[in-house]
Amino acid sequence: MNTSLPEPSADARAASAALCSCIASEIAAAGGWISFARYMALALYAPGLGYYSGGARKFGAAGDFITAPELTSVFAQTLAVQAMQVMADSAAHILEAGAGSGVLAAELLRELERLGALPERYLILELSGELRARQQATLAERVPQLLARVTWLESLPQTFSGLVLGNEVLDAMPVELVEWRGTTSGGAPDIFERGVALDEGGSFTWAGRPAQGALLQAAQRLNIEAPYVSEIGLAAQAWIAEWSHILESGVVLLFDYGFPRHEYYHPQRSSGTLMCHYRHRAHDDPLWWPGLNDITAHVDFTAIAEAGFEAGLEVIGYTSQARFLFNCGIMEALDRLPRDDDKTLVTETRNVGKLISPHEMGELFKVIALGRGLKQPLRGFASGDRTPAL
């Protein structure tokens, strides 16, 4: 057990134990082994027990991590510039996937109201009932006059036109863990899928099986030299491809941390990118108290671009978060903040710095846009577009 992390409360330990029992039952029913992707899906999304479907606070200072919208409303105010352009070029609708605490939705709607460019509908795709309730409370508190425009969805719509928005959505999708092992003959490495089993004491333990099917094919295409362990995000790729059947016109705009493929699978990144977050501490043991900590992996943006392109979407742009925000006028948004509260202004300025600093979120976080039917280039990629680097 990781002794450097804060000890969970008795109630939290009990909740985790209930989830462990659920996962253990599935492992037994599956013959003693489940893929890590399945384990991650249960740890994050098992109804009433998973990290995102349970009752613990995830976002903000009292949670496990802070996202860009939580840092400062300037993020949403800057994003509103891009949202206006997309809606004007397609339809006045926004769909946010995984809206977290609801802060981004509230502040984006507030700014679009100020600009006289409110969407006709703001849809929130949210699987967690607990998070839906939190989002409703946030919107009711911050923009009660706009709450009637918001509708919650539990599944993807059949068709959609407008802006699809996702901030730190892809990194929370289950990933397959792959291990490339060396061979004695000097040929291609053996490729195993790492999964989760039960040891003799009934605790979770790692166990590998030869990779098969689509996962094996994806791993072979990477031409990785063993020994090496990393992730392949088949679920995220499938999610992107699904939008090609749904999106009639508009943009899927995604913010997340990650790299293009040549950086993601760099020889120096031989242990992968899998990371967990608990009470603002990062650790690398996803088997530690399942359900109590977030489990994430960085995004292979080349794979996301390929999945969209091969499914029929246009790759419209790819750049760093800092460059996207500069293009959309973040400094102008910062200048609009009231000057009558020095303490708030200093805090907001510091938080904007975190969004754009290359040593914090500005470079690690990327923005990718896929879509169809747009007549004009997107402002967010007007300079510094890195699509050729994918």
C-alpha cells in the first residue's frame, strides 16, 4: 500500500471495499482475469461506487485535482470567442461532454449572454447522477436565469450540429495497458495485454496475457522496442469515430494533456503515462483503494486525429492550450477583469499564468478540433497550428 498518501476515512475505505468486492466478483466470473481497461472502467464508473459515480468531491481545492475552468473564469470567457464562431458557422447549439462540477458550463453561458450569443440549447452529456446533481446546483447558483436552456443527456444524441466541447474527457476514458517483452531470437517483441487478477490473499494483482485482435494490431503498428509498457486508448478512438455518424456540421473541440504519437511512445517514456490523483497528490498505483482516486492516461493525439479522419471528419486544428487561448484573446479577457479588487486581480492573473505557462498547463495541455461543414478557419488555430506534427 502506498504509505505516502493520506489515509482515507473509514467511510471512504468502506466505499472502496464495496467496489473491490464488485470488481473481484467480475474477475471471478471472467475466469480469474479482466483487462486493465475493464478494471479502469469499473474503478471510475461502476454505478454508485466508481470514482466518478460515487459521492466524493473530485474537483477544486477540496477534491483531488483542479481543472482549467476551476482555476479562473477567464478560461470560459476566452473559449466563448471560439464557441461563437462555431455556432455562427453551424448551429447555435453546444454539447459539453463530461461537465465536471458545471463551472465551465455556467461561466461559458454567462459570457455568451454578455456577448449576445447564447446557444439555443446547451446539452451536457453526463453518466454520473451525482455529478449531474452537482452541475445543476452550480448552474442554479451562478446563472439561474439560463438554467432552462440546459438539458442533460445520458447517451450520445443521434444527430447534432454545433459545438461539441470536452475538457479533460479523453484522459478519463479506459485504456488498454500493453507490455512489449523482449525475445531471445532477436525478432519482433512479444506483446502482452496487462490485466488484473486476484492473488492468493484475494487482493488485486497485475497479470498479463498475449494481446489479441484490434489491440494486438494497434500495438504492432507502433514498432516499439522491448522492454516497454504503455497505453493504447481504443475507447477514446471509438468515441471520436462515433461522432462522424452524429455530427452533421460543426466542431468537436477537445482540451487534454498528451502528445503526438512520436512523443507519446518515446523510448524515454518506457513506463507509460498512467497516473492517479488523490487529494492533490499524484501516484502511479491504480490498484490502491479503487474508487477513491482518479485514474488517467495522457492522450495520443495522433491516434485521435487518425480516428476522426478515417471515420470521415476533418482534422481542423491542433495546438497547445497556450497558443489556442492566445489566439482567442485571453489577454484581452484578462484586461476586462474589474480593477477595484487587487487581491482578486492578482489571483486571477496568477491562475491565467498557469493556463498559459509552458512549465504548467500551457504546453502539456493540447487542443484538437475535428469537424465538418465549416466555411471559415477556426480562430483558435490561426497561428501556431501543429497539425503537421501529428
